[in-house]
Amino acid sequence: MKFKSLSLILGILVISFSAFAQGFSTSSLPLGQTQKIELNKSKDATMITQSTSQDIVSGIGIMCGAVGIHSENSLYRVFTLSEFDITEQWTVTQLDMGVETALAGGTSGVQPAFFKLYSLDGDFTVDNLTLLGEEEIEIVDGELYLIEHPLVTPIVIPVGTTTLVYEFLLPDGDADGHSFFPGGNAAGETGDVYILAEDCDLTTPSTYASIGYAANHLVMNIWGQVSTTVENLNNNISVYPNPSNGLFNLTVNGTYSLDVIDITGKVIESRIINNNTTVEINNAGMYFLKLTNGTQVSVERVIVK
């Protein structure tokens, strides 16, 4: 009975410690490791960014959580579109996010996150945001890399939008043992990074500088097209079988540029296709087939078993 009572007391202490051990921390990587990033630039898209360098350097990412396991965190950048000469309808086709370290709990090797875009009317508070679009992604385990995620459904930024807010939302990883630290560098930035983390008493978006990390600049890029005729062609494209063992039949109407992209945003194959073709992918996982024809864009998500 004494042993049972002692175990119960210890269990309560452990639970209590976990509940109050939330705080800001950095990854366990040695400081100063650098990964040079070469962007997969698209001739049909323009990138807007507040980062003077795309490099991912260890010791930059800050997250709220306990013992390396993150709680729910939202990271933001706020873009004034006129500063990038965007005054017409703009359609976002890709979002990028720096990764310092990602380690999922369990054996899947991936953890969830969400990309969200908002218009902002007034001061930067959550109440002043209007959601324009969002997409769930899977973050692959790794160190010092850039997620370059083509949107399955491009997000249209209406004419008249003056301020665009990009949110990277990381759900609470405590139950599954997920660990994640965002990536960036100290090379400089033209706008602030903001963080919202209620478990660390940040109930409104606050700058990294306000919590003592003024030199920590996250890489968060937005890619899009200025056009009133950007179309999503998902309804006019057929991909089957999906999932498959690696061989997909792809049917389109006309001539298109095809990019096969892995879950990290790396282009593993590019070619021109005409009407019916096949796509072969050797390794299991999630991939994106991006088809472009002028202002017409389609992204199909496929699974290799």
C-alpha cells in the first residue's frame, strides 16, 4: 500500500511539473550550422518575402512547449502588398516555411501543421483578421530545410486587399510527442515575426523582439501571380489510381508543364506533357503533381503506397 501511495504521489508530481513546465526554448542543434537554400523558382510566380537571406541556421527557431515538445504555436508575418507592387487580384500558389528541426512522435515521420492566409483590417489583432484560405500539410522529419508547399487549391487575394497576413499554425504536439522548431537566420528582415502561444501567456500576436529574440528572423515566403484569369483546373484533370504503388495515369486536355514535387517542396521531375501520360514515382509517400499552362494552374495530391 505504501508503494502504491508513493507511486500515486510521484505521478501527481510528474503531471503537475508537466503542466507548469511550458516555456520558450530553442532546438538542440549546435549553434551556427547553416544550410544554403536554393529556391525552386517558377517563371509564372512572384515571391514576396521579408527575409534578406533564405539560409536556415541553427539556433534561430523559438517555440513554446515543454522539454522539446511543442504546445500550440502560431507564427505570423504581415505583408503590406503595395510594398511589393501588388495592387491587382493576386493568387497565391505556394507557401514556404523554414525548418530548423522537425521530429514527429511515433514512427510515421510526419506531423501536422496548417498554412493560413488572412486579410487584415486595422491593427494586427486576431479579431481584425478575415480568413482567405487555409491548407493542412504534413511536416517531414528533418533538419535545416525549407518547406516549399504548392497549394492544392490556390488562394485568391481579392482586389482591394492592402495587408496580407501569413500564419503557420502548429497544433499542440504534447499528446503525440511532436517536436518542431522553425527555421531562419539573423541576416536581416524587413518586417517582424509574430508568435501567439497561449501556454506561454502570449494571448495576442507578439513580436519575437518583444520576448527577447530580436535577431531571430524566420523564413516565411509567399508565391503568387498577379492576374485576374488564374484558374484552378482540378475538375478538368484525372489522376488514377490514387493511391497507387507508384504508377499513375494522368489525363489532361492540351499541353502543360508538369512538376512532380515531394512533400518538402523539392521538384523531383519536370517535363512537358500532352494529353494522356503516365507518372512513375519510386518511393512511398505523399507527392504533388503541379500542372501549369500560362495562367492556368492545377495541383493534384497523390499517394504512393
